[in-house]
Amino acid sequence: MHKGECKPCWALRTLTIMSVSIREVSNVSDTDLDKYTKLLAEAFHYQFFGGALGNDRTLQEPMIRAHLAAALVTGEGEVHVAELPDAGIVGVAVWFGPGQKFLGTDAQRNAGWNQLMERLPAQYRDWWTKFLTDYDALVEKSLGGLDVKLGGYHLQLIGVAPEHQRKGVATSLMRYVEAKAHAKRVPTLLETVGPINVTIYKALKFEVAGSGPLAAPPPAQGSFEMFVFIKHTENDVYAV
């Protein structure tokens, strides 16, 4: 992903819900990219896909940075930040808009993902290869085709600093993109795991399009259930 020492360029459009301000960022400096990476790692308590990284805590930040950097490849995705007065940036979300997907191009993969995979033992690299294929198949089956996902705004990653959770920050990040999707008359989509997350997205008026088992990373046996969600922001009226 893009590195450099240029100053962050803030998008002109800003959404403010209550005291939360949402902005899209681009041309992000290494310093700010590190800040966003650390914020997300802390939001996930350094456990984001931990088992699939061999429970190696030192790989958490490279993993998250690879997601951010992929979205910051010019024309590939979007990174949004949430700010609170007197607190600064407290939330970050990674999205891919119509026509784009995470790791969909060589530029994205070479911006951090390939380097991360090189640091993993072979059994985990093999798991990721199979997981990404099975994941795409599950999404395609749930939505009736991958073109549905590629046609909308897809959430790849979202997190809020632990001390600022339950303040409406994540909801504001979601609504910012829902408004963009509605303006373009395209759906908003995401995938998640775990009953708590399922409950959260249902409360945000997302609908379960489908779900299915995906193999757990080694050395675990069995599988975990992944849920595919959609909100029909392409409609004239949609639930908020």
C-alpha cells in the first residue's frame, strides 16, 4: 500500500451525527497509517483473525495495515475515520465500493498482504488460500452471485477505540457509507461471525442474506459459521 510522507488529504464531504464527525482520508502518511493500524488492533484486542495468524501477536498490526493499505491503493477502496471533539480520531472503517473488492488486484496484494503471507508457516498460508476461495463461494451463494457484492459498498473492517465504544461512533461510520450507497442506488454489504456481531448488525437493520460453515484455521478441527448481511440502500426508502 501507499507509503510516503505527504500530508493527509481529507475528502471534502463530511458527515456529522451528534458529536461524531466522519471523513474519508487518502494520501495517508506512514505516521497516520500507523495510528489507524494501532487503533484497529486495540479495538480488536490484538485478536483479529488471531488463530489464522498462528496466534502470533506480532502479526496483528501487519495484518490490519495490509487491509488499510489495500483500500488506500488509488481507486481501489476507501478508508473513513471518525472523530470526537477533544479526542481526535477514535474509529476507522475500511470499505470497497462498486466494482472493487479486497485483494482484487496485484496492487492491493503487493501493498502488504503478500508480505504478511510470507511471514506465515506454510499451513497457515494454505489455509488462507482455501479460506478466501470458500469465503467468495459462500458470499456468491448467499447473494445469488458475486456481482451483487461487487455492485455495492462492502465493509471490510471497522473498529472503535475501546474507551470510545458505545458512543455511536461505529453507527456513524456505517451511516456515512449507507448515505453514499443510497445516493448511487447500490446495496451495502458485509460479513461477520459470532452471535454478538450478528445481533449488532441486525439492530442496524441489515438482513441476513445467508450463512454457512468455513473451516477453522489449523490446528483446530471443525468450522465456524460466517453470516452474509445486506442492507438494500439501493431502494428509494431503506431502514436505518
